[in-house]
Amino acid sequence: MNKRFEITIDGKKYQAVSGQTVLEIARKNGIDIPSLCYHPDLEASESCRLCLVKNKDTSELLTACSLKVRPGMRIITDSPDIRRARRINLELLFAQHLEECNDCVWSYQCRLLELAKKYDVKINRFIDRKKIILFIKWARLLFLKAPSALIAAIAWKFAANKEWVFLS
Amino acid sequence: MKEVIEKIKKSGLKGRSGSGFLTGAKWEIVKKATGRKKYVICNAAEGEPGVFKDGFILRHYPQEVVNGIKIALNAVKSDQAYIYLRKDYYQKYGFLLRKIIKDRKLPIALFKKPDGYINGEETVLIRAIEGKKLEPQKKPPYPVTVGLFGLPTLINNTETFYFVSRIIKGEYKKTRFYSLSGDIKHPDTYELPENLTIKEILEKTGNWPDFKFFIQAGGGATGEILLMDELERKIQGLGGIIVYHFEKTDYFALMNKWADFFYRGNCDKCTPCREGMYRLKEILSQKKTDKDVLKDLFFVLEKTSFCSLGRNISLPFKSLFEKIIYEQEI
């Protein structure tokens, strides 16, 4: 049997049914909580750590996508702490995703850039992880670890020289 | 079999995997949980560097461990148990354990742990045996009610099973195992009373160094750094004590070791642990002490990580930076 009760989000009361998550109720009522890995059809993976909200009673940061509602729950969706955590996590995510905007199909209409603007993210705070290229040459064999675009270019070059290339 | 759980409860035995949950209470929950089958798992993963008590126990008292598992099987009315062994323990002690199990005709299977520190965590352990992707799961539900194959599962450390066997035999004297290593004279595993302070342990075993030093208490990677004047306290978590020479230790080499260990040992599920750990490793390998970046990384690791590994990673780095490196800079 599903029970109906009220929960408090940012000082306002909202109707909730047991089994729902905080993110579902927030989205339903037009409260913005950012998320990247959440999809309503899938089980919450809780890996992007952007949909952080604060439980007012215990003041710990929890992910809204997996936080099941309980009667009398008090949730805050925006505070300096939350904004800071979201900002740093976005910066960490961006470091993996830099300098690809030019040839991206989304052509600057992407969610990441939108969030970056909102949370005042310095998108190049950390250098691109994929910039690191690892060459291991042994006899006529070449092993390399590099960004996929670069791999294609290098593979072409070495294929022209008829050398064996192992890609990773 | 009610007396068994009563006896364990009376002894006040706490789980020896680090979290210190009361063993008697845990067994009672599993006993009361409903399911068509129940499982018992002995965790001998021991991924923490600088802690080698489980290996010591498996080497010297495998009979006691198997006996402890047998008691658990009877107490919680289970008919299948696993011993989850680290790769080298599996190779070293697997043969002996199999022989003991075969002689006693017990339903215990051995399982070899996949590589990686995170695979010693109890929810990952369950998924490893199930053959699923090696990632931690959300708690609650705890494994005591929803565990291996969705059934109630009792997971205890090797040391806990050893002491359960001792309790039932009436030989328990409130002791625990301490692994001492680092720059000391006699690095070894010692069985000493629970309520000793770190200073007393070092003095009693004849390992108190005659130079200025600091220690890492708990484990060789997630343990907290303690200075010489902070040793009047009991040890928390795993009983590992690693002693470092204050002047001769290269702090960045040490931190690089930890960072590399975590970077290779985590599961790459959540952003702070996957990306943050990489960045931490990068910063430390360049010997930077950029306070703002470090502060930010520790903040997200502590507050927003998915599992307790991510939440605990920052402790050794933070304590070493605050207690020693920043002090020296000033």
C-alpha cells in the first residue's frame, strides 16, 4: 500500500508517495536539481554526484536520485556547500571532456556547458587527462595509448610505413 | 544453538574488519532474517598494506578459523559458506584449508578475490561471488538481510571467526591482533589485550624507537597519521601500526605510494573518487602543495563519494599535510 505524506523541500511542503525519490518530486514541482547520469527509465547509478541535496536534520550531502522520501523529511537543494561540491565535481568531469566542442554534434547546446555557466565552473582548471600519450616501441611493434582521434592519425601514418600498430 | 549467540554477546566481541560492529548482534539479525537459504562468508581479502594479521591467522590457526565458520553455520542455520581469499593467500593456504574442510566434511567453498583494493568491501565481495560488475552497492539494505543472491548473508573477518572459536572454547581473554611494521626492530603480528594504548603496544613489544618518529595507525593506506605526543589512545579500526622515521622519510614518496594504491584499487564508479584520485596522484607526483586544489579535492572526496572507501581516502593525506608538511613550511 502506498502511503501519502508531505515532505519539505527548501521550506515549502510537497505531496509525496512512499517509494518516490526526492529528485522525482523536485522535477515534478519545477525545482531544479542538476544531474547527468540520471535517467527516469533506468535504475539510479549515482555516479555523477551532481544531484546532491542536504538533509537539514543530519546536514550530510546525499544524492537526490537515490534518496527515497520519508515522512517529515526536510531537504535543502541549494546552499554554499552544495554549490561548492557540484562545482568541483563538474570541474573534475570537465577535465576529461575538454577541447571537443568544435567537432561535437551538440554544437554548444550541451548540458555540461549550461551547468558550467550556472555553477561558475573554471572548465580548464585541470589539464586534459587524455592528452597523455604513451609510446612503447619494441622491435617493429608499436604500442600506444592516446586519444582516439590521435590514434587514428598515428595509425594511418604507421600503416603507410607498413609497421604493426596495436591500439589501446 | 541459542547459547552460542548469547555467549558471543556476553563476550562483547566486536567485528575485526575495521568498523567494529557487535558480532553477537550481527549474528542475531542474520538468524532472525527470513530467506529460503542463508550464507556465511569469511572475509580474508585483507587488501590494506601494512596489515597482515589475517595471513598470520590463516598460517598458524586455520583449524580455528574453520571451526569458527562451522559454529556460524550452525548458529544462523545456514548450509553454505565461503572463504573469500586474497590471491596470494589462496595460493599459499588454499591447499591446507581445503584439506581441513574435506576432513571435517563441511559445506565451505574457497573463492579467490579479484585484484583491487575495493574488492574487499562487503558489497563488492558479494558481487564478485555472484559474478557481476565489481562495484559497491548502496547500504541499506545491508548484507545481513539482502546479501549474496539476495539472501541473508553473514560476513565476518577471519580474525572474528578465529575469536568466535576461542569464545566457544572458553579461551577468549579480550585480545586482538596487531600488525607492526615500518622502521622498527621486530616487525611482526602480536596478540595483545584490546585496551592497550598505542604507546603501550610499542613499548611492550620492544619496538619503541629511539629516534623522532610518527606513525600511521589503522592501516598502511587509510590509517591516520599520529605524532609522538598523540599515542596515548587506543587504536581504531584494523590493528595496523606503521612507524616512520621523522627525518628520513620522504613524505611525497609516501603519499605517492598511497595515491597510486588508491588509484589502482578503486572501482571508478563515482566522479570524486575516479577523477579526484587521478588529480591527487598527479599533484603529488609533481610535488605541489596547492592548498586550494587539495582542499577542494578532499572536500568532494569526503562529502560526496559513493562508498566508505572514497570517504576515507582523504584522512591520511589530510593528517600528514596538516600535522607535518604545512607545519614545516611555516
